[in-house]
Amino acid sequence: MPKSLGKIIKEAEEKKVAIGHFNVSDTEGLWAIFNSAKGLNLPVIIGVSEGERDFIGPKQAVALVRSLREEYDYPIYINADHTYSFERIKEAVQAGFDAVIFDGAKLSLEENIRLAKKSVDYAKSVNPEILVEAELGYIGTSSKLLDEIPEGAEIEARNLVRPEQALDFVQKTGVDLLAPAVGNLHGMLKHASNPNLDILRIKKIREEAGIPLVLHGGSGISDEDFQNAVRAGISIIHVNTALRKAYREGLEKSLAEKPEELAPYRFMEGGVEGMKRVVEKHLKLFNFM
Ligand code: 13P
């Protein structure tokens, strides 16, 4: 039987590598990610946001990932990414997710703490093995191509998480994983590179908070920043926009090349191949391969 997700994260910390977390909207994405990870023999986390899990079905998403884990005896896990209400946390916990994220980054700090703690208490009462993550600091909400940095997520010291704030948050909520704002952004700037990460801040937050850290907004981050972030203490990295872009571009190419093709499993191939390349590239980077 594959190890628990908690154990896999601990091992990644010991090896000083990060686990890739990739979002999907359908089975094409799921197979692309699974086959890429399996080809490199690396554990992987599948993420579904509220919109993505509504499209697949929350229970169906869990069943698909679990079926791969069981059939292939493979360390693949599923996370209920960015969940904005306690009701949807409950739904995800009951559906059997391996991990859930309560995202209260846009709420007041007090409300974020209150609902993150409520999520932890509820989730653990139903499934003691489940991991609960929370977000501290706003980094935007959409995995899309951006014209500019979203309002409220400007990379300024006042918007980034301070190490002592992270410790206080962890102590008050009991979360297993923390995703702090450290210069990262959801989405990818269209006409510029994404800003640099605050690597020293990551290191200090990891030391102070005492729990594994998650880096969101992986699309648009430079290779060098990724690896320095992992060295500084990041254990999981989320990528979505880059994958969506590769899917769409690959699919458009496939459709243009095969204008008469009606079988989806043939015309979807280009999208799947595009996603595989993105996943492989990131997994190699996160694991210093
Ligand atoms: P990107 O869309 O910027 O890769 O961010 C993804 C993410 O953090 C999902 O949780």
C-alpha cells in the first residue's frame, strides 16, 4: 500500500525536494500528470479547485485518483485546492479527499484563523489522517494569464507574511501545512516574468512556523527561484496556469492538424502531450533531476 501523504511530505523534507501539485479539470489532465510522475517514479498530488471539482464531481475526482493509487500501488494523492467556505470543506472531507485547503486569505485575519481552526477540528474528527492547509496573505485568486498584478497582491513587505505571524497562525489553528505569501502570485503575467520570490523570508517562516510549507502560484516562477525556494524549505509546489495554457495550445494544434477527426481520444492527444511536457519539466526541477 502506498504511504500516507503525511509520510510522503516528511520524506520530501528529508530529501530536500518538493512534491509537485498539479490541477486538473478532467481525465486528460489526470492521465497526463500520472503518467509523467510515474515515468520519473515520483509521488504527485492532484489538485482540484472548487470550479474544477464541480466540473468532475468531488466524489468522482476522489474515486479516480484513488483507483490509480490502488491499481498501480502508486503514491498519487488528491487535494481539495482553495476552498473558500466551511460548507465546501465539509463536502470535501466527506468525499474522502487526502488533503483540503481552507483559503481565508481575503478574510480578516481573525476570521481566517477562526474558520481554518474550525476546518481542522471538523476534518480531523472525520478522518484523522487528512491534512489541512491554510493560506496566509493574499496572492490573487485565478489561474489565468494576467495583464497586471491583482489588486491587494502587490509584492510589498506589508502584503507578505512575517515569520512570527506564521507561528501565531499555526499555533491558533493547528493546520498541518501553511501556504504563505512570499512574493508569489496566482496566474502568469502576460507581458513580463513573475516577480522574484523572497527566499530569505521562506527560510525564516519555515524555521518559525515549524510545519511544512506550500508554494502556490508556480506558473511563471523562474527555475532558479523554484530551486532556491525548495532549498529554503518549500515541500509542495502548485502549478496550474502553465498546464492550462499547454492543454489549450496542444489541443488547438491537434484540431488544426486533424480537421476531420471526430474521436475525442485522438484529437485530445495534443493537449495531453502538452501537459505531460509541463509536468515533467516541473517535477525534474523540484527534485533536482
Ligand atoms: P498558478 O496557476 O499560478 O500555477 O497557481 C496554481 C495554484 O497555486 C493552485 O493552487
